[in-house]
Amino acid sequence: LTVQQGATGTAKKCKMKENKGAGVFAIGSAVTLEGCQLTGNYIHGFSVQKGATGSATNCEMKENKQSGVFALQQGSQAMLEGCQLTGNGIDVDWSIRRTANR
């Protein structure tokens, strides 16, 4: 699922599994996830970039190759509540520049 360029998106009780990129990719947009499973994706479970805002409530992010959650660049925000992150390359990657809000 890709949401970009000022768009908004909401996904409830979805399964994003074994994608070649991220399970959910937000770029310059706003994404809300509720009760979703993001598992076994090749890059990230949930990627929030270029000023995007992402929130995940009661989601499971597991066994994603690089990270469960990835937030990159100034103004990007990833908010997690009640989520389970297990078995990812890195559970949460706030980028090496530490520009994303926690």
C-alpha cells in the first residue's frame, strides 16, 4: 500500500505480507493503520518518509527484512500504540540522521 503526495489513507484489519518493498509506504502523506499485520516484507513493514505522518494502533510488524518501522527525513512522524514488533532486522529505525520525531 502506497500513499503519497498529500493523500490520506486508512487501513483496518489488513494484511500486508511478503511485498518486495514496504508493506505500507507513506511519502508526504498521512496514513492510519488499525489492527493490521505487516509481515515478511523485503524492506520495511511501515515506512514513513518526506514529511509523512503515520500512526499504527494494535498492529503487528514482524519478520520484515530491514525494519518493522522506518521513519526518515525532517517532519516525518511515526506514532505507535499497542503494536507488537518482533523478529525484524531492526524493530524501529529512526534513520541515521535522527530527523524523524519519536
